[in-house]
Amino acid sequence: MSKVNQKISKGVKIWLWIGFIMILLQILIGGVTRLTGSGLSITKWEIITGTIPPLNDGDWVSEFNAYKDTPQYQKINKGMSLQDFKFIYFWEYFHRLWARIMGFVFLLPAIFFWWKGFFPQWLKKRVVYIFLLAALVASFGWIMVASGLIDRPWVNAYRLSFHLILAVILLGYVMWTLLSSYPVRKFKDKSLAQWSLFLASGLFIQIFLGGMVSGMKAALLYPTFPKMKGEWIPSLIFNNSLWNVENFIHYDKSPFFPTLIHTAHRLWAYILTISILYFAWKLYTNYSNRFIHFAQILLISLLVTQIGLGILTVIHSVGTVPVFYGVAHQVVGILLFNASLIFVFIMRKKII
């Protein structure tokens, strides 16, 4: 038995699971923050003093006045009431507060477990990497917010997607660490190992594309399914004159790039769906292991749910993206990616 899956106390495993759930909830809260247009309501990044919200009318007016200087207020929300501002402020504040709470939940037990010698050597390295990744996610979060405080009235879609994908990497790394903490049986199957890696990589790319679709509000352009306003592939993207650097950088000035990303997101979803179903069939016909069957059912269940949520998100994106469906679609997609990691883990040749 490898040393990288044993000698982990129950308390450490519970701590890792709590961390996994809290990161997933943070991504959910971030999705709500994004879809409610709340992400730019707090204009400063104050790690310590930002923990305290406005406590009186004077504090609220001061925060509101700072928001009034942002492009989002001046170009989109001009005339917004203080009460409406409090609503969007709440979600951004809650998003940041949850990040701070996660910091304590991760840090304090980690210090205790490290001091008591509950971490084997391999886990110590993983814990350090988890903290470094968390710091990177938080830092890029402010870089993302800052991109919407200068000229554009919303955050840059590229930066938003990178912020999301960094959070997904952090969550996936915690999942990988959890899998390493249990005596999971390995199955050396080169063909299925390659398939599992392809699926995990494909789902990772799909999450990034989904972040771009969300950041560009590209779903609003084609709120129809299965066709995109009567076309399987919009003819707009075949216009050679639109394939220029300007449209890729300033994507908000033309429907071309949002259309391209939305189309890519849909087409890649079809490819992944067929690939996952084929992979599941191969598993079913080659293995009778109970854990593999459980993971297989989990994978297919999440896939079906994700397809349904994707369709509901698209057809309800008339004028505005539905918050519930949009956030649920994102979270289930991330869970689907983590489910795919299970197969990468049990089919790989060696532990990393």
C-alpha cells in the first residue's frame, strides 16, 4: 500500500471535506454575485478593515458615493437607490466575508494538525500548495474587480474566467488530496486512463468557456434551443471580416466574439456528452467493481443534470440571465469535473 493514501486521521479528512464544501459554496456565492451585477459594488480591497460592513447611514452614504464614481454606476445603474445599492453590496461583501471565513477554517486547524504531527510529509506539501493556490485565487479576484473600475462598467470576461478557473483548480486539488487520503483501489487500464484524462481536460476547458459565456452575457444573444435563433451554427461567425484582434479584445462592441464563444460552448458540450457516455459504457462492460459503478452513476447523474440546467439557463436568458439556473449550471459543471477526476485518479499509473 502506497504511503500516499494512509495514516490520515479522521479529523484531517473531515477538515479537508469541510474545505472542499466551503470552496464550492464560495464559487456558488461568486456566481450569484456575478449574475446580480454585485461584483463592483465595493471599490476597495481592504483585507482587514473590509471585514466590517457599513454600520450607520454615514458609512452607507460614503460607500455609495464611492460606487457612484465607477463606470458601472455611471453607464448602467445611474439613479440607483441606496436600498438597491445595499442589495448588490451584500452579495459582494458576503463573497469576501466567506473567503475570510475560509481562511480561518483552513489556517487554524492546519496549524494545529501540523503542530501535533497529524500531517504526513506528502500532505504537508499539499497543504502548502492549497494555501498558495487560495492566495492566488484571492489576488486574481481583486485584479478581476479592478478591471471593471476604470473604463468598462463590468469586469473583464477573460479575467473573470481565469479567476473562476483558478478556483476550480484549487477545488480540484483539494479533491485530489482527499482521494489520496483514502485507500482507493487502482486500475491500470491505459485506454481508459487516456479517456479519463481527456474527459477531465475537456470539462476543464468547458468550465472556462462557460465563464466566458457568463462574463460576456453571451447567453442573452441566443436564448433558444437546440438551434441558435434558427441556425445550428450562427452565420455571423463565418464572416471573415469580423475575425480581427479588435473584436477579440473589445468583445463588448460587437456580437461576434460572444457568439463564437457561445457556439463553442454548445458544440463542445455535445462532444463531451457523447464522450462521457462512451466512457461510461466502456466502464460498465469492463469492470464490476462497486466503487467504479458508484463513480460511474455519479458521473452520469451529474451529466444529465448539467445538460438539463444548461438548456433551462439558455431558454430563460431573455433580457437577463436567470440567477438560479445560471449558478446551478456552473456548480453542477464543477462537480462533474471533480467526478471525472475520480477516474483519472484510479486509472493513472502513479500517484502525484
